[in-house]
Amino acid sequence: MRTALVLLLILALAAVAGSLVPQVGVADARIASMFRAHPLRARIYDQIGLFDVYGSWWFTFVYALLLVSLGACLLPRTRGLVRSLRSRPVPARELDTMRHYAEVAVPEAPDRAILGARRVLRRRLFRVSGPNGLGSIAADKGLAREVGSLLFHWAFFVLLVGVVWGKGTGFTGQAVVVEGETWVEAHANYDGSVREGRFFDEDHSGVQIHVEDFTATYRPTGQPEDFVTSATLAGSDGSATRSVEIRVNHPAEIDGVKFFQFGYGWAPVIRVEKDGQVLLDGPVVCEQSAPPEGVSPLQIPWNCVVKLPTLDPQVGLRFELWPDGRALYALLETGKAMPMVTEFAPVMAYDAFEGDLRADAVQSASVLDTIGMRRFDTGVVGAGRTADLGDGLTVSFPELRQYSVLQVTRDRGLPIVLLAAILILLGLMPALYGSRRKLWVTAEPDGAGSLLRVGGFALQRRSRFEEEFTKVVRDLGRTSGEGMGT
Amino acid sequence: MSAETWARVSNDAFTVAFFAYLVAMLASFHYLAFRKRSMWVVAIALTLVGLTAQLLSIVARGLAAGRFPLGNMYEYSVVLSFLVVLAYVVFVEGLGKVRTVGGFALAFSVLTMAVAVLFLYVGPQPLVPALNSYWRQIHVGSMILSSSLLALGCVVTILYLAKERRERRAAEALTPIMGGAVDLDDAPPHFEAGADEPAEPVASPRRGLLPAAVVLDRLAYRLIAFGFPIWTFGIITGAIWAESAWSRYWGWDPKETWSFITWVIFAGYLHARATSGWKGRRAAVIALVGFGSLLITYYAVNLWIVGLHSYAGVG
């Protein structure tokens, strides 16, 4: 057990490292900046897996060792417990050398007196064996302590296995769904934001979510109050549809896949035409860069990009969206940034570039590399308006929608882990507070009646056993007396 | 009454409680040194006054914020110090009948409150959506209850170490007294005798400033053995809440990591108590390491390490 504890402590210390060093998938930007600032240190960290502590080979190795050590410790203990549960308390001699010892004179014959003593101990929930031919009984109590301890440790073992199995066969990723659109749970639809477990079997569920509406509410102070996604869930075959409201702390589930409210953003519907021919018509997801120190994300505009590679020369449009148009004018007039919490006369400022989009070099759809491009127009387009960029190119902004970012997760280990956690608690109580006690009683003739000798000890909570022992001795005298009367 | 009035009531009651504890602490130390019964009466009376005032402060804070008053570090600290004193009165004075260690428990609470009001104070305000869950009451409540029990256990452990050292010095010339005759031959090997019993006293308890080391040791063990399952429960409810709020029950967030480390250390303490040769001083040292880890879990993670629990902090 000491080995298991040390291994557990090593895991905990590794986790400390993981909490201090930025981790892959959590703080990628900080890792990148560390590679720029301290290349050598970053490379060393990378080599020993410090950027991915919980996925590193040595973390897995210690975890596996822990399981082995715990199992190796628990198996013999369990066998021992089964043995002691099956066996009866064994007789003892020389009761007067025990920590607690008393003599009680009773008026009955020894064979009846010992049966009376047996009743007394049974009533106090002792396991009793005997009386044997020698007129003595042996009793014990408190096996619950070891049962609880083993339950605790086995439950911890199951928990460790359940965690690995659940995470290993599951996945978690982010779905970006614009209002009015349907998203299908499949690897390709995560845009690379999905992390799949080590034992993941490529069995994405195919469940569907149709987002009808997203609402964010804020208090007058600008503190967020509630984020709600109203959606319809459907199974992989499109059946069993169900309307749900997904909010923070209230995920929705279908077929073991859970959807959590994670974030939101704005998606203006943009319609681009060239000489009356529609090149693009649909919502474009806008993103936000991190605001400068002391500025709320509500105060800064959203950015998105539209690429038109079929035109010659190619055209790229860069948009800056202000969901509340008043904020743009307030900034222009007073220089003060105003928080934008609801949609109000939204406007988009745009820059239009022409030249080479370099689609082979610039992978990201949300980045426009303007090297080798020429800006040919700039302006503003409000909701419901159309801007003419010249040369027959027009951009309209028919409406503004929102998109919801949902964390999509499947973890089949969840019920196992929860059950194990409950068993851990259940086992902990008797393991900590129970105590093992042993008692022996012998009866021998003493004049007309008999003399009971009582001896015993407790392995834990000795001071409390002292009281119990006194009570047992008192009962032995009393009950036998009653037996005399009948 | 309006929210502002309640906020002011809360702050005033806090001040009353703070000074009541402070004077009670001094009176208790005086009793420890000079054993004047009147000083003990003063200490207990002021402690009860402080508890009442602090309870009022907590309730008023909840009314001012319009929610359960466990939303940020300031509120945790206030409730923590309240529970440490309450646990002291109930378990140490009430059940343990130990009168001399009150000053130390009060000192812990006074320091916690001072840190809270100096560095952690924020006005009462509503919560961000992620904190808006009934799991918050259960999780934060059990974490703070167990923190206060573990902290009190560690205060008593420090006293135990001091007293034990004194007794050992005094007994160095004496021959050791043998332990009680316990027949272990028929017990299975994994049944450790006296897992929760104090180490056998090396010398008979002597009259001194503090209760006998044996008494302190047992008290410390009881407090920690009481706090540990509640800490476990707190971690589990935290995981359940994290599952619904952050989509995973465990993510090695700094707060999670450190609560786990603290759990492992106190688990080690409980195992050490059940292992012969590790009782007494060595186990006490583990408890103190656990206390350090508890303080890191409680303060450092919120104040200096960025993680998901940061918003539970001071801003």
C-alpha cells in the first residue's frame, strides 16, 4: 500500500507540473510564445513531455504501475477478508492476561450460564462461536472496518480504470453552429477541434443538432447573466427529435453524446454578387481576437474574412463587425469603447483586396494574407444594405445571426466513475470509524452457580471499547440473573 | 432593507466578530499561561459573541448579494474562519473537554479574517453563469467544512509536536514504559492494532501548559479523520459540478490538481497512523505537509495560478 501511495503522490506531483506548464489543447498560444522566447527550454520541455503531462508515456507508465501495485496489494487482503468472514472466532485461553478482563459470578450452572452469555453477545451484534465442550465461547465484531477499507480501495481501483476507459474510448470537441443550421456529429465537422481517446474506435455517433436560436443576456454592469441555445436534437437516423435548451451548467444529451454551452459569436449573413451572379450567400462565422488589457471582449468588434478565388484577379474581403452599430459611432465621435450586448443596427466595416489569395500557402479560412494584394475599396455596410465595390461587385448584409459554440463530449465511463466515487465514500466511513473487537467468555462451576470469566481487547478505538466491555460485563451478570428467575 | 444596508450590516458584524475573536484569543492565551478560570470564561463568552456576529455577517452578506454567500474568496474565508471556531467550540471544548488550545484555533481564524478583509474583499455581487448551480452550495460548503476541520486538526497537531517534544525531553532520563499487553497473534496481518490510537506516551503526562501529548494526538487524529471523508465528498461533488459546467468531471485544473494532492497527503497520514512505527511524530509531520498543501489549494491556486477556478477569486 505504501508503494501505491508513493505512486499516487508521483502522479499528483506530475499534475503540479501540468498545472504550471502550459498544456497542449488548453494553452497552445502560450506554448507557441514559449517556443519563440525560450527555444531551448521549450524544446527540452517538449522532449520530456511537459507540454502534455497527462498524455505523456511516463504519466501513463506511473498510472499503470499504480493499478498493478494497488491490485497486487488488494488481492491478498481480499482473500484474507474472505477467510476471516468464513472462519468463526477462535477460542482463547488465559483470558486474565488480556487488556480487559472481568469475572462475574452467576447463580446458574455453567452450561446454562454460557448460553446466556452467548445471547448477550449476539444481542450486541457480536459473531459468536461455541460453546464448545469446554464451556467457553469466542466472539468478535467490527469486520465492517476491513470490509469498508477494501470497498474503498477496490472502488478507487475501479475509478482509476473507469476514468481511463471512459476517456480512452470517448471524444470531446467543439461544434460551431449558426442559428438556423444543423450540425452532424462526425470527425470532419469539428474543423480539427476534436480530441479523441487513445482507444477511440472512430465510432462518431452521427447525432444531429439543429440550433434554432441563441440568446445571451447581460446585467447592466456588463456581467454575463445567462447563455441559452435553443435547439432540436435528433438521433443519427434523424429520428427521435427532441427540443432542448442548453445553458451553462445544463447540458443536453442524446445517445450518450452531451452538448454543453461553451461560447458564442456573431455570424453575419453575407451575399456577394458579381454582375448579378451570386458568388456567396450565407452566414459567415466571425471571430474575436483577445482584447487588450482592461478592455472587455464586449467592447471590441468581430472579424471575418470572405475569399473569392474564382474571380480574376482573386478577391479577398475583410470585415469588421459591430453588432451594435452605435458603438462604432460612439468610438468615432468620443473615442470611448461602448459594450455591445445586444444586436442594434449592426454595421460592418470592410476592406476589399484584389490579387493572389495564395490558397496553397494560407490554409486558414479566417486569415487573409494581404501580401501581394492591393486594397481597392473600403467602406461600411449596415444591416439590410448593399455596398457597391465597383466593377460590378456588390456586397449585401441582409441579416445578422449568432452562432453557438458547443462542447460535444462522449464519456461512457461516467456511470462507472460515479458509482465508484459513491462506493469510495461508503467504504470510507466504516474504514475510518469502525473498530475490531474480540471477546471470550468461559464458565466454570463455582459453588451452586458458576463463575464467568470475560476477556477481550479492541484493535482500534480502545478507549471506547472500555465502556462497551463494562456494559457487556454488566449485562452478563444481569441477564443470567433473569434466567434464574424464569 | 436594501442591499446596501445589508452589505453594511455584514461588514459591521464582521468587524465585531474580528475583535471578539482577537480579544478571546488573548484571553485564551492568558488562561493557557496563568490558568485563571475567569479568563477562560471571558474567552468562551467572547468566542460565542464572535460566532453570533459572524453568523449574522454571513447571512447579511447573502441577503446583500441575493444568493448563497459562497461565491468568492472573501466569502470562503469568512465561512472558513467561522467553521474553524465553531468546530473548535463543538469538538475541542464540547466533546474533547480540552480548554487550553482555544487561542491557537482563534489565531487561525483571526489571521484568515485579516487576510480576507485586507486582500480578498469584494463587494457583494451576483455570480457568472458557470457558478450558478445548486452544486455550488454543496461543493463549496463541504470543501470549506472539511478545510476547517483539517485546519483545526493541524493546529492541534502543531501543539502536539510541541508538547510531545517537551515530554520526550523530560523523559529522556527515565526508562520507557511498556505498552499494554495486546495479543495480536490471532489477528490477520493487515489489522493494525490501534490505528487511531495515540502513540504510547514515552513519559506519563505531566502538568504543563498544554494537555498531554496523547490527548492532543488523539484529538488531531479525530479531527482529520472527520475532515477527510468530507474533503473526499467535496472533491466528488466538485467533479459532478465540473461535469455539468465544463463538460468534464476532471481536467487537471490547478484547483483540482491541488485538492487531489491534499487528498493524497491526508490519505497518506491515515495510512501512516495504521502503520506501526509511523505513529506519533512522523504521522504528525505528514499532517503538517497536508496542511501546507491545503493552504496552497485554498489561497495560492486562486491568487497566483491561472485556471478555471480563477473567477472564484478576488476580482
